[in-house]
Amino acid sequence: MAVKDPIDVLGSASWIGADAYELNSEYSKRATTFLAAVKWDVLASISSGLRNGIPCEYGEKYSIGHFNMVRRIVFADGISWVARLRLPQLKAGDHEVLDVASILKVEIASMKFLKYVTSSVHLVS
């Protein structure tokens, strides 16, 4: 029996990227611009430092929702983290713009869900 790739078991095989949106749409442009702007190497360096220097790298795959982009960080010892980064807000007046209280409720609900379905949730600020 073949052993499944741990990343597939964790669900990132179903992640969607900017190509899920219509080409050159506001959503597609926001995702590709954000992906290029994030200093992923710096994020990997910080992540490695938080685990006492264990080397890590970020995966090529990423996923986006309406509010966040996620990308897997895989450490040399097999531990895997998911970096969840807030996307820039779309133009004012967009139906997805939320007030601060609503954003906090969504974030709290997300953390509660992740804590429920995983063995541990590490929050790094």
C-alpha cells in the first residue's frame, strides 16, 4: 500500500490559488500581487528561529479565501505549519468589507475551529 504524502493528508491538496478566479479580476490581481509582495524567505527564517533553528522551507502551493492567504511551511524534522496571512482589503464599498468587530469574530471563530480539529494551534504575532 502506498503511503500518502503528509501534505495531502493534511488537506493542502485541495487548496486553491489565484487561478481559481477569473484572469485579471480584482481578486486574481490582489492574490498574485500579495503573493509576490510577501517576503516568504523572511517568514521561513522567523519560523525556523521559533523552532530553535530547525531549517524549513515554504511550499509552492498556497490557498486564498476572501480574507486570508495560507501557505505551508515544512520543517526538516517533518513538522508542518500553515502560515495564515491577512489579504489587503478590497476597494471601499465592496460587499466583503467588514467592520473591526466582525473581523475579530471571524478570526476568533477560525482559531477555535483550528484548535478543535488539530492537535495544536501555534499563534505567532
